[in-house]
Amino acid sequence: MRKTSKILLSALAVSSMFFTMTVNAEELTPTPSENQNITVAQDTTKTVSDLTQEELNTIIPNEIEISTTKTDMANYFANTYNDADKENPSEVAIKDKIVSIFSANGYTINVSEFSISVMATNWEESFIEIIGKEIHKDFTIKYTKESGYSEQDATYVKNKVDSIKFADYEGMNAVFTIYNLGDEENASKWTRDTFDFAKLLNDSSITIKKSNSFGGQGGGTPWGETHDLYFYKNDILYFVKKDVQNMGAYGTTLENGTPVNMARLEQDDEIYKAMAKELESKGFTNILGCYELTAYGTTYDNMKVSFNLGSNYSGKEVQILHKKKDNTYEIFKTTVADGKAEITVNEFSPFMIALTENNTTTENVNKAPNNAQTSSIDVVLYSILALGSLVGITYILVSKKKKEIA
């Protein structure tokens, strides 16, 4: 009995040990369901480094709708464009939307890993580029339509804007503030804000806001800066924008509204040299000045051009040489009356003025430094002030009908 008991006790001890080891092993081994959860989480976590062009095309829709309005955009450009602390509201909204779109597709991404650009043409076109990868996707932007938006007002404003007659400055819309050549006092006060854009419409129901300038030019006449104009009605933007050159110039304005710019040609200019040689061949060497006249718009026949030479020349005879567009010359002989020499022409191009009497002591009219290579608006206005040492003041006056110029 004792031997049998010992055998049974040993068996029980071994069995107990085996059970304990089995239980401990089960505690250390993950359950099948937990193991599956870990595997799924690893498979669904993606980063932009894994992204392909095909996947980007699939993830980013062709149109992204945002809560920003176009009025929000216009107010940003008109009021806070140069404020470094302000972000483009459209770009902010799109970035937030793109992060959420990626997240919904199992990707982790932040705004530092991609860039977007809202196209300046109409604010409705944009694209996304992944930083460090040569892949991108174009898409359109759908803005929230504001409460109170009226299709009737939209049509009204559009038609009004389309009716504005801008000057044509090198293929761009332009408005001009014209100064008589020699009117340095007023021209020196020219700034981007001198032009009253509201008078373009003469309609108090439409408000015009403009962006700060984003481009400029100088170095002579004309000079100016570029703006975007935004057109509102009842505080709602109805016309996205109009690129406009705000120009200052020496010259005059035709009766049809076309501005005419006058730029002095210096003695080292090839046109000046050729015209001086032509006058010299006719016996006239006492040059008063040479000017390039450029019209920025529609011209017509029989336009009067009046050169103000000053009262010192009243009663004197002058020769005015005109180089036509076909490179032929025509010459006008006229007597200075009330300080002005007047001729009638059918086109604008270079003009050179010389006294008929070569033995008369004179100085060049409107002698000014050549600053054509400068680009700063401030330098331009400084150069305009430098014209204060003029002996005479020359300007042009164009009229469709023959009349006395006061």
C-alpha cells in the first residue's frame, strides 16, 4: 500500500506542474484577435513617402469645396496683403481640407509635407505638390456662396466693368494721370493712390477696392505701378479682379480719351542723331528739343500738336521735323505765337524742333538727365523734380477740332 501511495502522489505532483506551466504559457501568448488587430493597424498607417502619382490622383478629388468666400479673398488682398501675420484664407481652408482627405484615406500628413497654390487668374484653380516628390494634382476650388448673393447684381456689375474704357498700355489695361511737360510740382506728388478709380464707373452702388501694388516701373515717362481692382455691391464681391496699370505721364489726352505720352530723346539717341542730320542738311542746326510722342489708344486724322516753347520765342519762326512711321520725313514751318508752336498731324512718332534763325543763342528746351535705366519710383520722381531748371516748358495739346489754345 505504501508503494502504491507513493506512485499516486508522484503522478499528482507531475500533473499539477504540467497544469501550472500550461496556464503560464497561455498568459504569455497573445490571443488570435489581439494579434490580428496589431497587423491591421500596421497595414493602414501610410505616409506621403509611400505615395505614388496614381494614388494622389485617386485621393485628391477634382473639386474641393471650402467655406471661404471670394469676398474673404478680395478683402485679404485689398486690406492685408502685406501683413506677414495674415494668411491667404483660401489656402488655409484648402490645407485643412486636404489633411482631412488624406486622413480619411489612411495617410498621416501635415501641412509641411505638401504645398498648394491658388492661381491668380480667377482663384478657382489650384494644385497640390508633395514636398520632395515630383508628383502633383490639379483641382478646382468651390467657394461658399454668400447669403444675399444676387445673380442679378452679378450680371449688373459684370456689364458695368466690361464697359470701362481702359487705355491700352503695351497690351495691358491702364489708367493715366497726365501732366504737362515741366509740371514737376504736381508730378512729384504722384503716388499709387492719386487716381480715383471710382470715376471709372460713375456708379455709387458699386465699390472698387484695390490691392497694394505688386509691380512697378520707372526711369522716365510714363511711370507707374500695377494693381488688382475688385468690384463690390452691397459689400459682396461680384467681379473677381481686373489687372490695371496706374500710370503717370507727361503729355496730354485726346478728345476721345486716349492719353498721349511725350518722352524726351537725348542727343546720344540714334533717332535724335538721324533727325538732327536731316535738319542740318536743310540748314537748320539750332535744335530746341526732340520728343517721342506715343498714343495709348485710338488716334485719328488732323490732330493738333502744340509745343510750348515759352514767351521768349514768340514771333520766332521754327522748323518742326516729323519722322513718320514709314521712316520718311515731313517738315512744318510755323511761327511761335504766345509761346506756342502748333502743327496738325495724322500720326505720332518723333518730332524735332529747330529755330529757323541759327544765329540766335538758345538752350535746349526741357533739358533733363537721362534716367531711363533706373527702376525705382522714388528715383523717377526725383528725376522729375530735377527738371526744375528748364528754360522753357514744352507740352502737347491735341484737339480734334481746330481751335485757339489758351
